[in-house]
Amino acid sequence: MSISENKSHLSTQIERFHTSFLDDALIKAQGDVIEFYGPACGGKTTILYHIALTTILPPSWNRTYGENLESDDITDANPTIELNGRGKGVIFFDMDGKFDIQRLYSMMLHYLHRQMEITLKENKTWSPSESEIESIAKNALKRIQVFKPNSPESFYATLLDLPKYMKKLQQNEGYEFTFLMIDQINAFYWEDKDYDEVGIIANDTWKNNNAHYYVQALRQIIELTSVTIITTNWAITPPETVNRIPHNLCYPIVAHLAWQSFVKYRFIIDRQLTPQYNVCREEANNLKADFLSRSLFYGRLTTPSNNLSDVKVFQFGIDEKGIVFK
């Protein structure tokens, strides 16, 4: 099935990513499993942050009514600012202990300033204060729930209890959850691999089936909550690809077969290699810093039914503001 056929086939849709290189590739449905896969420092976590912030931010905002925009009294003198958020919740599993709330908050502020500028170009009657912008971001952060499991067992136990937790929050806070994010899904890969080997010897069902239990628990979460699962997964770069720009984007998958078959869409992501400069160290450092400030990232979508040669490579950038669309 082609990407265009996938788009028409997915009839139960939720909001878009608001990220051009993703939205051009697919229209996701509730219950899909999407993975961003590639070598370290490839921009995968930043993509998660962008999707998270556009999920937890409200659809629009007004100085008088805040996020409650049902009033008919809103006028041009007090315009509504479209934020293109969803006002939904996100569950975020920080598997490697590197979740950066300051980075997410900073990206939200830059995103909000950009949306404000778009509105003010059309209506210059007022400008929101910095404290108002910060208030929008801080209120939105209440919709992201971060978990930090420190072992395979704690991860699995949290997954089992998650539907009940999400239902309780929805009842108390009044918002639904759209995404369950896992960064990185293979954080316990080598520990699980050791467990598998020990489990085979000792005939220990749990140790011999860790990945299967994860997948079963996630399937149950999808069935009960209809969330879309988005994960990151690191890749091992083959020696022959170290010195070339990653146009091929074809790396061995480091994951249990049970997980590999669970993923519906896999985006292979990598960063343009940093060139070596044949100049003095100080000048090389300056050139490297300039390169990194505008470096490119590459990606392509793979599905179980398509061929890598049929899918175009897309490009994007990342800076202190977040994702830079190319």
C-alpha cells in the first residue's frame, strides 16, 4: 500500500502533527504506533518535544477569556490568537533520564511568539505581554505527565496501571490524552537481552518474554484509551556509513522482533555529518559552531508495505527555537 493509499485508508483520524515533513508523509489514526529511529543526536527527541507542545497547548487564546473561547463577545479589539494546539494530554516515558523540561518550555515560548506574530500581522490593536505568553506555556505544561522508570519491571508495572491513571486524570482535569511517548524504547535493550538469555536457561517466563509483555501492555492501552504511541529508538551506525551524508538512511534495527512487528510507521532520522576543517583549531571551532547552528537533519518514512527506494528523503533543521522547517 502506497503512502497516498495509506492516507485514504486511515479514516479514523486525529489532528495533524503541525510539522510539514511529517504531515506530508502520513495521516495518522488513533492507535497507530510510530517510531523515530536513527543514530544518537539525530533530532529524534526534539521532534517528540515539538509534537508534545502542539498537543498540550490550547487551540486558541484570548486575553479576556483565556482558553475558554465560547463567548460571543470577542471583538476585533480583543482578537483570538490561533495557537494550532490541541489542548490534549501527553504521557511521556523518559527511559534514559534525559527529559529536559527547560528545553520543552523554551520551545513552547518560541512557538507561541511565532503564533502571536502571525496574528499581530493581521490585527495590530494589541500585543500580549511576556507574562501572558509564559502563563499560556506554564498552564499547558500541566497536561504532560512524565514517567521515569528505572528498570524493565518498573516500566512494565507502570504500563499496566496506565489506563486507570489516564481515566482518573481525564475525569479530574477534563482533557483527553492523545499521545503516549516513549524516549527511548530500547533503553533497557541490553538488560532485556541478558534477561532473555537467563530466562531461557532458567525457564523464567517473565525474563524470557520482556518485549512481548511490553507489547501486550501497550496493545491493551491502545484498546482502552485509543492513544497514538510515538517512540524513539537508537540505531547502530555501520562502519561503511560513518563518513557519508546519510542519504540512504538504512541502519540495522536494534529491537526485539516483537517490537519491530508492533511498529506501523518508522521514520529513519539522522543528522548531516560535521565536516573536518583543515584550519587552525580556533577557526575550526568557529566554523564548526556555525555549521551546527544551521545543520541539516534527514529523514524518510518506512512502513511494512513500502520500499526504501520509493520514499523520498526529507530535510529539516534544529536550533535553539526547536524545529526549523525546510
